Amino acid sequence: MSTRLRFENITKTFGGVIALRNVSFDIAQGTVHAIVGENGAGKSTLMKILAGVYQPNSGSMRLDDTPYQPRSPHDAMQSGVSIVHQELALVPHLTVAENVYLGRLPTTRILGTVRYSALRRNTRALFDRLQLDIPIGASAGSLSVAQQQMVEIARALSLEARVLVLDEPSAVLTPREVSSLFKFVRTLVNSGVAVLYISHRMDEIFELAETVTVLRDGAHISTHAVADVTRAQLIRDTVGHELSAQFPTRNSTIGEPLLSVNALTAARRFRNVSLDVHAGEVLGLTGLVGSGRSSIARAIFGDVHITAGSIAACGAAGPFRSPRAACRAHIAYVPEDRKREGFLLHRSLRENLTLGHLKDVSQAGVINRRSERATARTLANRHRIKHGGLDAPINRLSGGNQQKALIARWLRDQYRIILLDEPTRGVDVGAKAEIYGLINDLAQRGAAILMISSELPEVIAMCDRIAVMYEGRLAGILDNADRAVTQERIMTLAVGEVAT
Amino acid sequence: MKKQTAFLVRRLLAARMPVILVALIISVTLMTDGQFVQFANIVNVLRQVSFEATIAFGMTAIIITGGIDLSVGSLVALTGVAAALVMRATGDFSPGLAIALGGLTAVVLGGGVGAMSGVVVAWCAIPPFIVTLAAMLIARGAALLLCNGQPVDGLPEQVLFLGRGFVFEDVIGKSLPFPVLIMLIVYALFAFTLNRTVFGRDVVAVGSNEEAARLSGISVRRAKLLVYVLTGAVCGLVGLLHDGKLNVGDPKVAEMWELNVIAAVVVGGTSLFGGRGTMTGTLIGALIIGVLNNALNLMHVEHFWQKVVLGAVILTAALADAGLRTLERKTE
């Protein structure tokens, strides 16, 4: 097998942070090459370099033994390198065919109108070649998620692709959809395309890939032929050895249940979910993206309409009508998407720290500026938020400090139940440890914590019990008092294979 | 070095409003041989901008939430007619009581119509542009219906003071017109509310990131509703003063005011995307437009040209805002 793509000593830094250091490996043509690594290991940075989104600080790439230096995603596509991202980017109101050739629609020479007959012909030829059975005249929005993903792949392949990157394509798919995706990927590989397959899931890697490369903390750790490697070896490579060091230990006594959710159902999101969170306890809530984890937190927080079931929070009976009502029942919620749901981006750190809590620093609706400032300063100091002044806009802070600020907003004694949605996403290692410290601190002071996370090592190290979701149902709750639950056990539940 | 320049440019852009106003006043003074700075003329400019500026403070609050209100002009007409009808009916007993009742009617009616717009905007998730466009037509029609299209006269003569009178005339002479005093009071109230109260901060939060505001336990709907109510009430106040200026309640007044008011807000540096804006900026924006109009009059520039100039000023203000945003993104 000849080499299709070669990374040679790729290094990339952002500010002072090293995202990739001296990464080198080869990808053979006509194979599936899996890339694994934890969040922050450098997978997506490497793929963005491959796609021409970033340029490396040093190092080079060779494509079919010629130098390859894409300046933009457009450049990369012209060279035959395409990426299908996790988030789908089809225009829902246009047809499948229009989506496939978006930006490159065949047009008549004089008037510039779209030649629909040619468009249909091209699309049909492409779909035939890829053995795709999707109606090309349907609107993209009417397709299932799996079909949309295949249309995206088809779009990537409509320009003679040599390398195709699939970024966690199965995260949003059901098992049956995954198997049809795999069949499709094999057809591609047989035609000579090199597929880079990014995934967390061991099963998929062993089923689909010929080769697997592990990245950790921006460095290339290993490249194995899948046939010669064990799962245990891959996990060791992925996780490294200093696993326990970054998780501070917690010493809390678990008390009465503060939050009880009983047979909670929200139409089309999740059904019949029952769980308790006790004082001093951290309950992990995990599962694949789209399995309904975030919806549960939002439902408890009064932000998702509940069709059946009940909630009890510190004696108050829910479901709650609004986030405001949930706050009054001592519930705090830190959302997953900081920029979209957490911050007033252009406003100051001070305003962001006191957002929604100005009552504490005001009389008769008039803010006492001195006490607002004092509160903000106390929060910033206590939680070691590094900032360039309380009045500087929050978007100048680093991701880790932003996240600490977002959590700090809710660290007030009135909140006994804390819902954290991916509290360490996009945060560097140092800030992660501090956030774990914050969580432990809260639990030790008797708060009940529900922590949603996709990072299994974090879930296993931090949570007293682990609830796993599968397709909108609670697949099981694992007792993790001795921190001994394995990733495999969680994943089995998360993909709905076996019931405990 | 580059960083320092960017910092300097940003500070200049951020503080651009007063600078522009002062520069404008100086150049206008020079170009009119000092005619502009004559005391009577300055008072005149202030009086000319006072009505629309008063409403502009309410509009600023609405625009900061990310909304817009096209119904303000029609509301001035509607509340003016309603107040005039009340004053005519009650004027025989006591002029003072009649004016008080008329004013109360105008403010409550204005606030009520604002509340209706606000409820639809906040609860039904319909774009404010459409809601208030409908409110604009309905209120204008209602004004015409109330009085059969005829101006309402026969008001108590004391009402003239509201539109044409001067405060403390015995002490300071004709230097502080009553509508200008009202404008300054409304300015102070709105500036205080926006900067110093929980409600004001809620308004900014809603416009800056509605989702984050809601998830922080802020009542987004209440904030949205209230800005429309307040603006409606201010329109009622102006409706009453306008009766005093004309000595009649006229259903055809204040046509196109919504656009002049929005222009003052935008020239004052408030972003139409919501989340940022100041009452002081709006006051200065209204003054810039007022000074320009006045200067063009003094220089005998043709009326048609005045519109072109005003349009260019609005466009420049919007460009400055866009430039500021780009610069902020780049220096982050």
C-alpha cells in the first residue's frame, strides 16, 4: 500500500499554549485510519491544519508524495482533502442535489440560471457511484440525521476526494444508522480514498479501521495496526499514566436526597427518567450526544416543557415554569455552550458575575455599586479567576477563566442543587483541576451536584454514581463509590447494547 | 505600538459623541458668523429637539433590548387627541384639574398601547418591527376615529404653557422652555434607570444575550414588556405637551417621528443589534441632528438638501458603530 498522506513534525501553538508538538505519521491509501485521543489531545487542531483552516508553526505535509500546503479550506478541497464535521451544515430548505453542489451549481453561460437537468444528472451519477439511496429532490431538512450525514459525505466526495476526514460521525447516529454508515465508508475505501476516522469508541475502531493513531496532549503517542493491538493498550496510550493526579479527592458525607426526579418525560427528548441526587453527592449523567442528557438538566431547570412526571427540589414541588422559578427552588444551572447561553460577551466580568443576582446587592431595585463591586471581587478572588480588571469585557479572559466565572456566578449559599453541563469542555488541564476543586468544595458543603459530561475519565474520577442515557431513556445508574466503574461498562450502556 | 494605536483609536471612537457635537457647534458657529451661538437660537434648538429627544430615551431602552418601536409618532397623535377631548370636557370646572386629567389620560393610554405591543413582542415571539408597525397604523387610525379627523380645540388656555411656556421666567427669563425641562427630567430618570437599577441591567442583559439572561433567572418577558410600556407612557407625556404647543389636539401630527427618533438613537451610538447604548449618547445624538438642521436653516440651505445631509449623518453613525465592532473583534 502506498502512502497517501504524511504528517512531518507538525507543531502548532496558540498564544503560549502548545496544541501540537512534532506530530509525524503516515496514512496509507485505501484504508480507514482511526485517530483517537481525549478532548484537547490535538485531534481537531491537526484536522484543521489538514483542512487548511490553520497553518502549522513548523513541519509539513505531503499528499501523494508532493508537498501539500493548503492556505484555506477551499485550497484543501481543490487538492482533494475534505472534512465532514460533527455539526451538520446543510441548508434545510434546499434540495439534496442543491446541497451537494452548493456554491458550484452548474449554470447556463449567458443568463447564469441554474441548469437543473445537469444538476440532477450529476447528483444521480455521484449517488450511483457511491451506492447511496437517497431521493435527490427531497429537501435536506426532511432527511434523517444519518442521511444528512451521508449527503455531507457525498458533497465532500463530489470533488475527486483523495482524503476524507470524518469527525465523530457516529456521535449522533443510532446503531443501525452506524452500520449503514460503515458500509458506505467501506465502499469509499475500496475505491482508493484514505479515510481519517475520528472517534472515541473502541468498538467502532476495531470494527472499521485498519490502522489507529493515538494523540495525547498534542503529541503523537503511537500508531498501531488494529489487528496487532488490544483495547487495553489503546486506552493506556490514550489516557497516559498520571490519570489520578489531576483529580483532587473529595471528602464529603452523603446525606438526604435534595433533588428527586420521578418518571420525568418530555416529548421527543426523553421519557420516564427517574433519579435522585443527594446532599454531598456528585451524580454523573453521561451518554452519547443527543441521548437527552442536556434536555434533562434543562427540564429540571424549567427550560424544557415537561409532559409527565414530577420533580422535588429541596422540598419545593416541580416541574418549574421557568428558570426563574427553578432558581427560587435553590437550583443552579451552568449551561454547556458558554458563548451562546452563558455570557454577556461584550459586558464586563463584574456584570457577568452578578447577572441575575443583582437583588443581593440592591435596595428597592437600585443597585448599590460598591457592594456589587465587592461581591464581584470576592467571587473572582475566591475562585482564582485571573482577570485584567473587573470592568474589562469577559471575552478577554481565557476559556478556563471564563468557565470559572460562569460557575462562580452560581456559587452562592442559596443554591443547594447544582446542574453542570460539560463543566470542563474546552478548558485547559490546569483550569480543569481547579474546576474539579470547585465541584468538590460544593459537594463538601452539602450541595447536590448533577454533572453532565462526555469525558468518561472525568465522570469515573469525579462521580459517586453514574447515570447513563441511551436514546432518551435512562439505560442504568452505576454505583461508583469506589471509582471502579470501567469506561467499557459505561459505553455498553450508552450504545444500548445490554441492560444491567 | 500597534496595540497602543488600537487602544487610542478605540478610546476616541468610544468618546466620539461629545467630541463630534462640540466640533459641529464650533464649525457651525464659524460658518454662520456667530449667529448660531446667539442665546435665543440655542434655546430654539433645544426646544425643537425636545419632543423627539424625550421619546428617544424610551426608544433607546427598547433598542437596547434588541427591539424597535415604530408606533411612537402615532401614539403622540392618539394620546394628544385623547388628552384634548378630556381637557375640553372638563375644562369648565377647573383648568388645572382638566390638564391633570388630560395628562393622566395621555400617559395611561400611551402606556396601555405600549403594553399591548410589549405583550405581543414578549409572549408571542413576533418581531417587534411587525408588531409596532401594526400598532402604528392602529393608533393613527384610532386617533382619526376619536375626533372624526378634525383637530380638537377649545382647550383651557393654561395648556399653552406646556408647549410654549418658560420655567422660572421671572428669574432667568426666557431661557428654559417647559418641554426642555421635561426632556431633561425624562433623560435623568431613564439614565438612572438604565445605569443604576436592576431593571436597567436586565434590559442590557436581554439585549446582549437573551438566552444567557433567561438561564440566569432574569424575567426576559417582563423586561421586554416594560420598555414598551415606558416608551408608550413617554409618548403620552409628549402628546400632552404637543397639545400645548398647537393649542389643539391634532390627529395628523408627529408623522414620521418614529424615524427621526430612531435616527437620534442611532447617531447617539446605540447599536440596533441590542445590548449596548447610553441615554447620554441619545441626548447628544438628538442635539447633533437638531444643531445640523438649525445650521442648515441659518445658512439658507434648501430644505431638500437637509434631508440628504441628515441621511448621510445617520449612515456615518452606523458605519462608525460597525467599525467599532470590527475593531473590538480584532483587538480581542
